[in-house]
Amino acid sequence: MIVLGGTWSFYPEAYQIWFIKRIFDALEDFGAGVDRTGDVWAALESASQLHPANNTPQVALHGAELQRTYNQVVQSIYADEMRRSRELGERLAEQERSPVDEYATWEELEAAHARNEDAPCRCVGLVVETRPDHLSEAEVIRIRRLGCTKVQIGFQSLSDAVLKVNKRGHDVAATRRAVKLLRRAGFKIHAHWMPNLLGATPETDLEDYQRLFGEPDFRPDELKIYPCSLIESAELMRFYQRGDWKPYTHNQLLELLIGVFQLTPEYCRLTRVIRDIPGTDIVVGNKTTNFRQLVENALAARGERSADIRAREVRFRSVDAGALALDELWYESSIGREVFLQFIAEDRGIAGFLRLALPEIQAPSFIEELQGSAIIREVHVYGQSLEIGENAPGKAQHSGLGLRLIERAVEIAAAQGYGDLAVISAIGTRGYYRKRGFDDGKLYQHRKL
């Protein structure tokens, strides 16, 4: 489950809890074949601005003549909805609530979690999106308590000058702090990076990308590459009209992305190249939606290919688990060392992997139960999806690769002097890890070494 867009950490805690609880409610209903659409739709129509019948603002933003920011406009449109949400906590804690009352308690969410552990429709990963400057120790713990396992986070640039001129609102130091907090808590880190921002050039963008993986403070697990495109509501319109910013040409962008792909290490997955913005909304900038394909074709013409995970997934290929080799890639991080374990074919096609964090054992952790623990941050096996307990010859899933990866992680952690191996498990995978020797902790599951 992925909660996309916006700054998750900006929302009030009660709203966060309610939103995630409703996701788990939906999974429970879907798995049981229950349809509550009618009840929810009726409640929205009677009480919420968010129902289409009650939601008719027509507001146009023109970046060249901007008087208010996008967020200020949205807040003015939905002032009633926001006021209603703030008032809920004062009166709904002990009362019966409508499906659209945006309030829930931690106890209610934890009960929804418990029901989902062995439900027919389980959450095997939960992702929210936020900004580096909105992450603190308390916020990271809250995100984990919600059941999250991955955080999408906007780096945008690793240049303070570029961040400042684009009015990003934080510096690179904030990104360093955020990544360190997330990694220490075991989260998967899914970064966003934007070339062609105001103040950047193809040459400085390539240098920026080199820092992204060259410096231990960053090194994300997954990455979305979003070249800047101009839309009419953006303040960037002013700079474009003055001639202070212009989009890269097709060939400039292609050569930049070829260089970017060549620099991407095997432990990272490039999940998206080019943002999904309708071409009709783009004033100037790239409108080619299959740019990844163009880059991969250009690499192939040079006898190369991307080393990132997505380019190497086995997908529907037949896999002989016995013929796969276990490869280990060790690298430094801001909290210690990381090991990327991967089962690969002869052509380095990837059938499964595990991310193992080895924090400095004596370094203090802001999460008490992780003190002195190695951490499994992700286990993933590729190939065609199969039902729980099902097996199929030649398919990577349910062929024992996950167990073999875990056991190798146990060996490495023990050899490195750790007495405990923790895993940042999703709600729907708790049972899987219990069967593999892990016991429940407060926020993580643990296996004594």
C-alpha cells in the first residue's frame, strides 16, 4: 500500500491514524467480500466537501502572476473541511463515528493491524511520502507505529544553492539527517531526484548524481528521477519568461540520463523515470513518457545495460533456484555498513534480494529495541505472484530463496558480533517471520543470535 503525494508528516496525528486504519479496514472488507461503498458515498455526500457534488471550486493558478501559493489556495478552498477535521478530536473520542469522520485512536489501529496479520488480503508493505525537514526521531517512530516499512522522500537536489533558488525550504544537511534517521530505524529509503531545476545544468546534475551514490550519507534503496517540467501554475514561469530557465533539449536529457543509469549501483531500483504529468499541462519540457526505454535502447546500442534492480528482475523468466548464485555487495552507510544480498543468474538477472543493515554496535539508537541489533530492512523475491503456500516449478516465489537469504543474514550478523537480528516487518508478513524464528517486539520482530 502506497500513500502518494503531499507531505505525510504535516498532517495531524489523529488524521494519520484514521487514514491508515481506513486502509486496513478496506483490506479487511475486500478480503471478506464486503462492499461498503454505498454507506461511505452517502456519508461523503451528506457531510463532506470532498464529495463531487459538494466540490465545485474553479480556481486557476498562473505562475507568472502568482499572488498566493498552491498550498494557500488549497487551504482556502477546503477551510470548512479542515475546521471540521480539527473539531473531531474534541468530540469523537467516545462517540460513534461516521465512515468519513477523520478520527481514530492508536488502539483502534492496532486492532485493525491484528486482524490483518492472517487476513485473506494482507498488507505486505506500507509506504508514506514526506520531506526531509519534516522528519524527527518522534516522527520516524510514529511512522513505524503506523505499520510503515518504506518512506518516499524528496531529495530533489544535493546542492544547497539549487535548493535555495528553487525555494525548497530545507538544505542538504536536512536530507542527511533524515536519511540517517530512517536508515537507523530500518526503513527502506525511496528518494526522488530532479534534474533540470532552476540553477542546474546537465554537468552539475551529473555531479549531483555522483554524490547521491558516492557519499555514504545518501545511497537510497530506490529512486524516482523526475526531470523538471514547467506547468503554468508554477512560479518557475516567471524565470522561463525572463529567459533565466529553460528545459534541457531532448539530446541533453538523453545523454544525462544515460550517464545517470551508468552510475546507478546494483542495490538501487530505479522505479520511475519521468513524472506522470499530462502533456497538455506541460508548457515546456519533456513530454516523452517512455524515456526509460529510450535510455535502455541507447545503452544497448553501446553494448551496455543498466545495473539497477528493475532492469535485472527475472519477472516471468523460468528460474532454476539451484543454478542461482548468492552475491554479496557490501557498502558504507551513515550508520555503519550495509550488505545487499542477491540471488542472481549468470547474466546477473536478479531473482531475490535482502537488505541487511549493520549499524555501529556501540552507537546509541533512538529506538531502544534496536540497540545492538543488525536489521533486515527488506526481503524481496521476484517473479510471478503465487498464492500463499503455493509452489510452481520454475517460479522464483515460494522456492525457498527468502529463507536462504534470511539464514545468510543470520550468519553475517552473528559473525559481525551482533546478538540480535531485527526485521522491519509489515503487518501482513509478521506470521512469515514468526515461522522463521522471529519473536514480536514493540515495533519490530527479533531473532536471537
